Amino acid sequence: MSDLIALHWALDQVTVFAPGKGRGDQVAVLPIGTIATADPAATGKWLRTELASKKIGGKRATIVLPRSAAILRKLALPQVPDEELPDLVRMQAATKSATPLDRLRFDFVPLPQRGEGREVLLATVPAKTIDDIVVAVRAAGLEPVSIGLSPFGTAARVLNGDESCLIVAVRQQSAEITLVRDKSVLFSHVGDLPGGDEEEDRQWLSSEVSRAVIAADHLAAGGGIDRVVLLGPAELLEPLAEPLARRYEATSDLLDTTQKLGLSSAGDAVSVAALAAAAGQIASGGPPRIDLLNPRKRIEKPDRTKLRMILAGAAAVAILATAYGMSWMEQSDLESAIADLNDQKTAAEGFLSAGAPVEKSHAAISAWVEKEAEWTDQLVVLDSALPGTSRAYLTELSLEPGQRDTLGVIKGRGLARTESDVRVLYDSLAAKGYQVTPTSTVETRQDPEYPRQFDLNLTIPKPPAKPVEPAKS
């Protein structure tokens, strides 16, 4: 048995995963609701007792929090070296968060580079949440080694190679929707099921998946989906597998048992979604992950001041020796020595110019700060004009720069329930100031609930110039 165990730490229960060596894995579900205390030390003592009763041992623990415990946001940054990213992320986090940074724990993962800038996915969690968990885990006799988030652990468990994967994980009344591309978690959303009958929950979940994929493609370069993975109860998710696979032209897998996760577990009945996150958290490899206990920090360059002083002293001694010898040289030797000294001067100037990259990074940051982001405003206006996904939704969206008297062009494609829904959408967009080029809808079988396919072609006109007021006498 390994001395490292994984704890999926939710508000209502702790799911424990202890990987076995030849004897099968151990799983336990410990309901936190059985202890009415806000004291993390008391929670830790309770956890120690529960683990002992389940005969689960270990010295270290890696903790994974559900997606709902954190705020995830994407940040756009200028093109800077990796060692400078932590400082830039901290500055951006301070401007984006309404909570002071000293009351938060945060970490980020760099995203694949697209274009000239850098992008990261930032996660923030209240500091008290992390501090209380650390106290509780240590009171249980375990040393916490990392604290991650379930979307990253789940992706590490179910991802196959370089595939683009849409993951839908349902635990009790919570649904986590995650998109993985280029071996990186690009987007993750969480929501609560309505809690009605299963058909209502399925309809809500299908709409949330559509919204999440569209939002992810707004934030990142659009791309296809190779595989859809559903984790959770079969009675809820099995009817969704084929429609989602058909919608995104992908394969689909329903993982509703521990055996389908590739685990030979022994112990309590457990949520497959929670177990996948815990098993992935403890595994090596997979996409880059958030670690709120050991966040990424600036990589400090080694201090070479002492080495420079030694080299400078040696150079000074060499110069003195050269000067002493020059007094005994012929005129031709003097000219040769002067040429050598000029070469040394050139080399020294090259050494001093090593600071040029710092100035270049500063210029890149200044240029980025001054850059306007008009498309962000346009997406907000466009989103306010779109109806709810109960009537229509977009499947494709592209933004193009304008020409002459236009600010830009928005093109896209979507699905609607009826022809009249599309006309209502066109009228709403025209009322927002867009120049709409209407087209006829065509029948499609891509999504049986939305049989009409339509195209979106919007021109954003430039606002009229403001009249110049006459000068006051």
C-alpha cells in the first residue's frame, strides 16, 4: 500500500482513494455532515478515526477540491518569459478580484500559445478554506503535499493522448463541464441540476453543455471535439451520450462504474465523478495542474555577483600586468596591446548589453497595456441580443476586422427550433445596431430538438462622428 492517499474534499463528504499494490484499491466515503463542528482540528481527529476504522493507512495526502470551490478565469498577458509570468499574474489577479489577495490562495496554469501574447487559467480560493483543510489533514496524522481542483484530476484520469475531449462529470446535483485541448484544460464550468425529473435534468444539462462549448470557443481558438466523456449515473447520462456525440461528430464514453474507470476498488459505494478526480489527482502525467498549496512562483536567477567580482578582479590584475609589460615593449608591440584592449572593451560592452531583454519585455508590456480591446464590448452586446438556448444557440462564431466605414464583421452559424425564432433573433440584432444580412434557414439533423440551421452575418458600422462645437468667444 502506498503512503500517499487522495482526498476529494467536498462540503458534504470526503471521498478517499488509496491506491493498492496488487490487492486492489481502497475507497471510502466519509460524510462530513456527521460532525457538527467548524473546528478544523476536530474535523481532523474525526478523519483520523474514520480512516482507522476503514483500515486505510498513509503518511501523506493530496487533496482535490470540487470545481465549485474555486473561481476560474482566463487572463491575457503580453509575451514574456515563463519566469516573469507569476509576477504578471499576481498583478492581473489583484485588478480582477474584488477580494484582497492576502485573503485568497491562487495558482495558474499557462495555456498553449496562440498568437503574439500569453494566456493563463487562474484559479482563486478563499485562504481560510485552504488553511482549514491543511489544519484538518495534519490533525488526521497526514502531511498535505498538494491541493488541486477536480477538473484537472478528472482530465488526468480519462484523457487519452492528444485528443480534444469534452468531459461532463455529475456528482449528486452538481455538474462539471470541462473542455481539454492540446493537453491543457482550457475551460471548466459548474452548475447545479434543477432537481426535477430526469428528463428536465437532461434537457438542462444538454443546454449547459452547448453554452459551455460556445463560451470556451469564444475564449480560445475554436476547434473540434474528438471524444465526449460522461461520468455519473447511467440513468441520467446514457440518453445524452449519442445526441452529444452526434452534435460534435465525436465518439462518446459513459463511465458509470469504478471498473470502467480502470480501478479495482474495494470499499464503499462511491461517486464515479469524485473517484475519477481523486484517482487522477494522485496519478502522474496528464494536463498541467493547479496546486493551491504550492503555487507557481517567479524563477529566481542565480546571483552571480560574487563571480562577476572575481572576474573583474582578475581582469584588473591582467590589465595591470599588461600595463607593466608595455613599458618594455617596442612601439609595434604597444599598438598590438592597444588593439587587444579594444577587443576586451567590446566584449565588456556586450556583457553589459545583456540587460536588453528586460527593456524589451518592458516595451512589450507597455504596448499591451495601451492596446484597445473593442471585441470584448461587441461580444457583450451580442450576448445580450441572443435568446436563451431553449429557442436557438450558436455552433460557430468568427470575428473579422472591418473595412473603411465598418468596425468589423461577425459571422457564425447556429441551430434553432423554428424559422420564426431566427427572424426574432435577426430583429433583435438589428435593434442593437448591427447591419444584419438575413438568410433562409435549412433543415438539418445535427440536433433533433433544433431542426433549423441558420447563418449569422453581422456588420458593425462605425458610429457617426461627433459634430465639432464652435469655439466660444
